[in-house]
Amino acid sequence: MKFKEFFILSFMGLKVVIPVAGKGTRLRPHTLLIPKALINVGEKKIIDYIMDIVVPLAPEEVIFVIGYLGDIIKEYIESAYPKVNSSFVIQEKPQGLGHAISVASQKINENDSLLILLGDLIFFADVNKAIKEIPTGEHTISVMSVHDPHRYGVVVLDKKGKYVEKLVEKPSTPVSNLAISGIYYFSIAKPLLESIKYIISNNIKTKGEYQLTDAMMEMVKKGEKISVFQIEEIYDCGSKEKLIEANNKLLDKFFKHIDIKSPAINIKNSVIIPPVYINPNAYIEMSVIGPYVSVHKGANIRNSVIRESIIEEGAYVDGMVMDKSLIGRDSYVEEAFRELNIGPHSEYKKKSL
């Protein structure tokens, strides 16, 4: 590469693409009215953890690929991150991650550097360091070691263990335990954009969708160098069970201790067992909260015992004993007397804590 070309490429802007067009079907009914990216985990929304990575990078533009309930995501991003140059493109029909990037490509120049962050994962990684270590013209993706590789896109490295030799989307027969974990960086966008265009124009699909792994495999075939970097801390938020698990781990990480005497926390005649997160605008009375409970803005909890649960914004809970529960935004939950009609050989039990 000539010096002039290197100089130009080195100072091109960074574009970030965040695909958030999914319907979050495994999290229904919570995602019927609220996009998955705006569900709270720990102290904040899933998308906020991703933006914690993006904002320090000061990218030229952040492109959100939206679809289902996309107007709600757009409203939130523009309100919460007014200083970020955000744009939004609509993926009318989700057809895979490769297709999502194709939709975003209208806002990406061939010589831009490109960072893709999946919008339904929470991860903690030094992305800035990973980017800085990549020579211009090369690329890198994050990986993690997994026990069940058939659920992921996986990579096979070359004999030196440095560059990707093969990528397989959700292999039925495991070829590697290195799973792609949601962060993709391309120092020059052109090779990726060309490969995505190729798989779409040739209708190359895996499991019925245009996959980013297939596009990157085309890049490898053409001699592009893709390295990997390991991340250990990643949380899947795709189901209620995974969401609660992620909430537990994040509370353990950030909220092992809480000052219940702080005037910023509105708690009366209650027992708080850390780790918990309690928003200053929540109200708790005559209850036992924790361990592993997140209580969000405007939530009102009375006369209840709650552990390992997420109480969303504006929810009202009274007289409940709950474990591993997810109470949606503006929900009303109150224990009441029951009228029962139970047949022979039946059992009715309350789950004990």
C-alpha cells in the first residue's frame, strides 16, 4: 500500500452498526410493547451497556438497524444520547445478520472502518484496545470458548492460531469451540460490503438467512486476514431465564453493597439483602428485597418478599412472594383471595423460598 493511500485510510471515520430489529419472541409478553434492547438488566437497559462501549470511541456515526418497535428505540437513543451522531435504517423483514448489515450499508463508505456490535448481548471488553492493535487492512472479531458450539457461529484458526481459516454458522457437528461473541471490527469496510453483496446476489443462505459468517468466509477465501480476541464476560439476554441470570451476575459485579440509609433511596420498614439495585425513584415498604433483585424507576413494592427478580419501571407489587420473576413495565401485581375448584388426585402448592 502506498503511503498516500495509507494516510487517507488511517484517518477515515469509524462507523458503528448496532442491529436491533429483532422481535425478541423468547421474551414475550415483555417484548410485545417494549423492544428487547430497552429491557432493564442490572441498573440499566441492554442498549445502555452497548452504548457504554460506543460513546468513548467517539465514532463518526452510529447506525441502528431497526424494525419491530423501532420508533421506540429511535426515541430513546435520541433522548438518552443527544451528543451521539445517530442514524436509523429500517430492516423491513429480518433475514439474518448479513442482511441487516446490507441494509445499513447505504450509510457506510467503502473506506470507512466499521465496528458491528450485536444489540441483544451485554459484554465487557476493551474494544478500543482491540481496534488499535489491528493493522490497516486487517480485521478482528471477538470469540469465547463454549461447551455447546452448535448454538453459535464458530471459527477455526490457522495452524499458528492467529487468523481465521474457517467460519461455520451453528454447526451440527462441532468443528471448534471458539464461538463468535458479538463484536466485529473491519479496518476497511469494503471487503465486507463486497462479500455481503456477493452472498445476497447469489442467494447464499445458512438456515434460511443471510449470515455474516458466510460473508466473512468469502472474505477469508479472498485472502482477507481476520484475527480474533477473547472476551470472557458476555451475557445472553435472549430469554427470561437468561435475563435473570444476567441480572444476578451484573448485580454481583456492581452492587454487592448498598447504603439503605441513603436519602436517595425511598425504603420504609424493609429488609434489603444485597446485591440489589434500587432506583432512587422507586418506593419500597414493609418488604424483604434480595438478594439479586433490580427495582427500576417508579416501581412501587409493598408487603412483599422478592428475590432473583427484575421489577420494571412503574410496576406495582403488593403482597407477593416471588422468586426468579420478571415483572413488566407498568404492571400491577397484587395477591388476592382465590376461589378454587380442584378435582381428585390434584395438588396445589406454593413455591417456597
